[in-house]
Amino acid sequence: MKGTLNRKLEDPAYRAEFEHRRRFLDLEIQILLAMEDKKWTYEDLAKAVGTTRQNIWRDLKNGGLHKASLDRVDRIAGALGLCVHHFLVSHKNEKKILPKLQKLLKAA
């Protein structure tokens, strides 16, 4: 028995959009966990980044991070003591390389 999501994921266009947004959700989760570790609110992060609480809220709610600039993501990460590493991976190698990177990051 297939659930609704599994049926939708059979559509290549839907799957591509789902995977695209999931990568940003992963970043949002990392940012929220770092905020939790520091016991920071949106207001605290906003002050550290030099922006408003509303901008931080927009970026971290309802998948908004996918619309943020790389510069803004870098500033948010830096304020939390994190580093953002930008790299490009070919579609051909993505499924082979990314799981290995994720495993290494979790082990660190």
C-alpha cells in the first residue's frame, strides 16, 4: 500500500522539487539546532547577524531559506559559529558523494 507522498514522488517533477526543498530544510534544521544549543531566540540571532527578527523568522519558517541569498545563509551560520562550504556536485555523482559527506559530518 502506497501513501500519498510515495505516489506523488513517482512523478519526476514532484520528486525533483521535493529533493530541492529537502536540502534547504536540512540547512534550516542545522541552524535551528545551533540556535537551540546557544539558547538563542530569533531576536538573538537577528542581533548577531545585524538584521531584524522578522527577516530571521522569514528565512527559518515554512521553507523560506530556499529564497535566502548565499551571503545571508553564510552570515547566519557565521553568527552561530558555523562555517558554510559551497561546492558543486554533478547530478551523476550526487547520489554517490553526498551520502558519504553526510556520514562524515555526522561522525565529526
